[in-house]
Amino acid sequence: MNARETDPSRPARTARRRGGVPSRLVLAAVCGAYALGAVLGWGSPAVALFMGDFGLSIAAFAAAGSCFHYVRTHPGSPLRPAWVLFAVSSTMAGLGNGVWGWYEVVLSRPVPSPSAADFCFLLFAPPSIIGLLVLAERPANRAGWIRLALDAWLIGGSLLTLSWSLALDHPSYWQGESLPLVALSLAYPLMDIVLISMVLVLHFRRSAAYRAAVNTVIGALALTVICDALFTSPLLRENYSSGQILDAGWFAGSLLLAYAPWVSHREGAERRGPARPAVRQPAPANGPTPGSLAALTPYLAAAVCTLGILYNVRDGGAIDRVVLLTGCTVVLALVVRQGIMLLENIHLTQELAQKENHFRSLVQGSSDVIMIASPAGMLRYVSPAAAGVYGREPDKLVGSELASLIHPEDLGRVLHEVRRFLATPPDEESSTRIECRIRHASGRWLNVESTVNRYQGGLIFNSRDVTERVRLQAQLQHNASHDPLTDLPNRALFTERVRQALGGRRRGDAEAGHTAVLYIDLDGFKAVNDTVGHQAGDELLVHAARRLKEAVRAGDTAARLGGDEFAALIVGDGRCDRAEREYRVLEIAERLRTTLSRPYHVEGGEVRVAASIGVAFAEPGVTPAVLMRHADLAMYRAKQAGKNRVELYAPQPQAEAVRRAELTTDRLRGASAESEFALFHQPVVELSSGRIASVAAQARRRSARGVPFPSAGPPHGPSAGGGGISEAENWLLRRAVEQAAERHRAGFRVPVSVRIDARRLTDRSMTPATVETLLSRHGLPPEALVVELSDTDPRVSLNELELWVTALRRLGVGVALDGFGAGHGALAALRRLPVDVLRLDRSLTEGVVESARVRKVTSGLLRIAEDLGMTSVADGVDLPEQADVLRSMGCTHAQGAAFSKPLEEHRLRRALSRGGFPVTGGEQHAAVTGRSVVVAGSLPVRRRGTAEPDPVTRPPMRSNSETSVPPA
């Protein structure tokens, strides 16, 4: 698309041009009709006399009226003085033709000589000459005015010489004529010579403004002067009569002068309008230009003068004194003009050399790199500053392509901007700015800002190194959006990320609940600051931020909101249903809680903090502020419910959120356990072979939407209330025995372990008879149940607990001691209670890889279990490395995410069908054909003749450590 097609003012200019076409056609038709009438003789001599006299007078008065009317209706026109002068000149011509017609048409007699018509015709030239001077471009200095006068005399003198030689030196001008008549006869051609001289000078020195109007005036006066010159010729003058073809020239000249002001009016309208300046096309490389023709004009005038002298001395005649005097003055004027031109050229040369030295000093001394490139992108010039900025010698860069220096990622953008800049007219956009990366000689990339200008069809690049500025800007922008201590996104950037995540969803679409915000608070952080010091607290925050950043997925965002508060944005993708998505987000939250609750090594010691996490899911139409407030409320509910837990936001009044403890107790006591909890089982794996030896039952509370929380077990602690705990544990035992019996009947003969608070066994709320009745009701063998004793603190009566455990063992139910290694209470229970299984506390498992002290403690506890003939089970084995270390220390069984997360019933049965999980370095079992026997194994807590199950086929499986957080 070219510039004309995109010019919004083009229709207006086209309309004005079309508007001028009819007037030009009318003007041409009128002039043509007059010329045709003159050629045909107008039909009669009387009509010819009238049209030759009064027709010319009417045309001249029309020109005068047109100029006066334009001056009166356009007082602000810059050419107003010229149109006034041309109006006066046309008035003189109209009066002269009117007087001439009075004598020839009205009085029917010859025009006397001299007459009033002659004086009117002579007064036509002076106003026209002054008007031409007004239209001419004004010289800038005194030498310009002198050169203008000399140019006018060169043209006028040469025309005078030529006219005198050809026509004026004729006997008819001198024989029998009085001196006034001869002077009057000579005045006509002399005034015409002056007028034509000014016309020629104006042609070569006319102003660029109102070019069409000036050209029209030049054409009108040139046509008038030519007709005057022909009339002055004796041959034509002797045979001239009014109404002939010569009058058509005067008639056309008057009408052109009448039309000229309105041409300037259209040009002024275009100049004042919204028209964009047209791109001036360069002159052809070959052929003459107006400037060169104007420079040759004085020499052409001198040549014309020489021709007049030669014509005058033809056939050996003497040189006329007028010709000789005129020729000498013309030559003298030419010599003076050449001298002035020589002085001006010397001055301009010196000024040009001074400016060139000035700009060369500026370019060479500038710290910016200045490069000149051809339209094809080839470097033609490179300033010396390139050696310091780019590390490259300028001479080596000249001739190379600019594109080879630009970073490939920026090259397309730079080329697009350069093409756009070159396609834009220079008057609209004189320069542009481009930022890109330029390769340094050392190979690194510099950020360079360039100002681009046009230069002789190419481009000038004025470039400077802004690498430090760009780096500082990026650093400032990073500091403004990131936490200075942990380098995590701060609240402002996190809010913006939440806004972007919510803005990517359509209102009310299927992904409304797939985006979640997690608010995280470190429980016990204030105690770290108070006891260990603020420096240790800052170090702990840095470690916690690193763990949080590594725990979230690549597309999610972890942020620090301030103090010990963190947040995470979990972005949904809609590839799973809403319930599954909520479960996975809650599982991510539980993994974050576990990760952040591991011990921290700060200031040469080990400290522990827990994490309370609030989860809020996005709903259709929710705003970022509301979603974040929901997550914040859920986090406070988690803290009020006992800390170190995950809480899902559920809409309820804020006053109820403040009374979280009372609300939890009431709900646990009054609601149905079937709808409050969901039962999950986590496999216990034999470390030597990878087979499933037993399963551990876990109760998980459901959210308000029916989605189970990832964290296991009912709420513990005083805030939850004892009644709630009793009901939850009763439900857990009942549902675990019921589902275990169903699995046994289906062929999955694997024991199930149920965790029961040791205080429950001593407060008479549960008796061995209750357990026996439950086993009998569902038909589950006693050896298929293992009771795990938890919370064996010193306040529990060991005498009563020993009686209880002994009764259970008498029934055939296995007993496990949970949390072994966590405190002296477990050691005291070990001395008194006849337990079968020791479960190592999670705190030992988490540090068994990193801490040598923990490994020694764990190894000693495992030797105690082995010496007492007990089975050892490590709880919380989330990494394959932990399983390898524990197996090497003699641990027989393990439970944790390294093998499997807690499973629902249908997934548990699929796992039991496979038989086990791959263990690095473990025993590999041979495959068997046919339907697999679903007895995966059992904890060796009974040796009453129970047959050892046959090994089963286990297809290859990937490590569960890779899928602790399923992909969204």
C-alpha cells in the first residue's frame, strides 16, 4: 500500500482538483472561440473592430475585477499586494483598449499617435513588473539582491541587443518622426523587454509556495509580452488591424491573469487543510534540473547578446553604438556576477569545511557508536567509539552486515521496525528508536538503544550501550515484585498471578473450581525468633521458601506474603472432574504441610515448626481479593482447630469462623460419622521383597463438598473434645473390621491395623468384649486385626493397659506400639506391654538419611525390636532412599508414600491383586500364571500354623515417589 492510498486528505484534494477542471475547460473554450473568430474575421469588419477593441477591454477589466474581488474577499492572503498590482495593470490595459475602441468603433477614425491609449498601455508594465518582484523569492543578503539585479540586466540587455538588431534599428522608427513619437515608439519594446526579463527571472527564482498561481501569472504576462513584441515588429505593425489573430493572445493573457488568484486560493486551501505533505520524489540522475538551468541563464543571456552584436555587424557593417554599449554593460555585469559568485563559493567552501571538521570532531569524540548502513543493511561507516563499546575495530565492521551483529531473537523485530520507518513519509516521522541486543567481541550480548535517521537512501544508527540501565530496570522490577529475603513473589505479584489465573477462565465455565489458593502459616515460628534469634528465624524462612518452591509444580506459584505467611497458587486445567481436582489439591496441600513440618537445621542446631494451611477454590465470578480472603479464613480455622493441619474453606459467617473449636466439637458430636469420615487404607510393605504384609486403616474427614482431606485421622487434642474422638475411633474400628471381613471373603487375606488411643482402653469406653463381638459379627478372624496403641504418655495407667493388651492377645488380636522412639512413654510401655509390632515414629524416618545421629538412634531401636522378637514397621517412608537405609539397618517393614499413598477400597484391591511394590535391591518373585491369589502377605505377629502365602505376580510399576502429587 503506497502513501497516496493511506492519505486521508486525498479525497479532499481530488475534489478540489476536479472542481478546477470545469473552470479550466471554460477558460480554454472562451479563448479558443475568440481565436477562431479572429481567424475567420468575425463575419464582418465592424464585429472584428468591436471584438478587437472592446473585447480586449472587457477581458482586461475582467482580470482587474477578478483580482480586486479576490483581494477584498481574502484579506489574509500573503499574495494580496501582488494581486492589487496586477489589478491596476489590467485596469490600465482595459482603459487603453477602451480608448482605442472609442476612436475606431465609436468615432470611426484612426487612433492618433500619440494618444491616451499609448500612455495607458505604457502604464501596464510598471505595476506588472513590481508585482512580479513581489512574487519572486526574496534574496537572503545584499549579495543576493545585487545578483538579482545583475541577472535581470543580463536578460534585459541581451533582449535589448537582440531586439535592437532585429527590429528597433529600422528606418521606420526614425525617418520623418518627431522625437516624442520616436521615444514613445521605443518605450513599448523597452518596457516589454524589462517585463520579459522579470518574467524570466521570476521563472528561475520563484518561491516554492503557490507554484501553480505564479506559473499562471508568468504564462499570462509572457503571452502578453510576446504579442507586444510581435506588434512592435514593423512588418506586422504596418499590416495590423483590430480583430486579428494577434488580439487572441492579448485576450488569452487577460483571462489567464483573471484566473490566477483563484488558483492560489485552491493551493492555500490545500496547504491549510489536513493534507499530509507529499513525499518529494528525487530528481532524475540524468537530465537538466531547474537549478542547473537557472545557473546557465546568465551565460545564455550573454550568448544572446553576442548573437545580437554579430547580427548587427553582418555584411561588414559598423557596430551600432547602442548595441556596443549594451553588450559592454552585459559583459561587465556578467564579470561582476561571476566575481560575486566566486566570493560566495569561497565563503561557502570555508564554512562547509569548518562544519565538516566540527561534525567530524563530534562523531569521533562521541561515546555513542554512529553507523551508516546502506538500504541492504551493509555498513558503510562506523565511528571509532565501536572499539570501546563493541570491542571491535571500526575498519573491520565496515563492509559487514548489520544483521550479523543483532541477536537472532531481536532481528525480526528490528527488521519490521526499519521497514515500517522507511515506508513512513519523512515529514511525518523523521526518526525512530530501536532497542536490541548487539554481540560484543567477547561473545556476550549488550543491550543497545539506537536512534535511526534517514541518510541518502540508507540509515544512520546512533547507538549507545544501555546494558547497565536495562539490568538495573530489571532488578528494580524484580525487587518490586519479589520478597527481598526469600526471593519469592510478594503479595502484589501473587495477587496479579491470581488475577491472571482467574481472568483466563470464562465466567461460569467448567474450570470454575480448578484453581485454588493455599494460605500457609508456620506454627511456632515466633518461638524460634524468641529462643534462637531473629537471624535463625530468617534462615528458617529461607529454607521454608526453598522447600515450598521445590514442592509446587512448574506452572504454579509460591509466594511469601509477609512474616511467616506464605501462599501457593494451584492453577487448574480442567482435565479431571471437580471432585478429583479438589482431592488432588488437598493432597498437594498435605504434601506441603509435611514438607514444611520437617526439621530445619539453622544456626548449627535443629528446630521444628509446623504448617497450618487454608485452601480455597475459585468459584465462577469470584475476584482475586475474595479468593485470597477465603484462603486466609481457612488458614485461621486450621490454626484454631489445633494447628499443623489443612483446612478447606466452606462458606459460613465470620463469627462462626472465630468459634472454630466449638463448631468442630458440635459437628463431631451431632453429625453422622458415615457422612463425616471416609475410610482409607495404606499398605505396609515388606522391605525385603516388596510384598504387602498388611494395611493400616485411616479415617479422613470429608470436606463440605464431600471430598476427603488428605490428612489422616480425626482431630486430636483438647480442643476437639473427647466425645468426638470416641465416636470417630468407634467408627474407624467398625468400618475397618467390616471392610477387612469383605476382603477376606473375596480372597484378600491381609491383616488390617487400626490405631486406637491408649486412653480409650483405660477409661472403659472400649473393652476386649466389644472387639470380640465386632469380630464375630462380621466373621473376621482375630489374627486379621492389629490394634495400634497411640498416645502412650506417662499419665496412662500401665497396669490397666497391660490387662487390656493381654486380653486382646488372648483373643488372638495383634498389638502394635505406635510412635516408638518419640518419647520415654513408649519405652516405659515397651517394658510392660506384650506387644508384637513396634512402629518407628515418623520423626526418626524423616531424618534417617540426612542425620548420622538419627541413624544411630534408629539402628539401636531396631536392634531392640529384633532382640525382643518383634516386627519393626517404619512409618512415614516417603523417599526410596529412606527405605534403602532402613532395610540396611534391619527394619523389616515400611509404610509411606515411597510405596503407596492411602487408597480407597477399590484401589486397595487392585494393589492387593498386584501383590506388592518394587523395592530397590529387594527380593524378586517369580511370576505365576492364572488369576493371582490375593493373599499378599501378613505381618509375622502370629505363628499358629498360618500357611505362608504363595508369591504372586507383580507387574513392573513406577516408584510412588514420583506421583506423590498427581499431575493436574
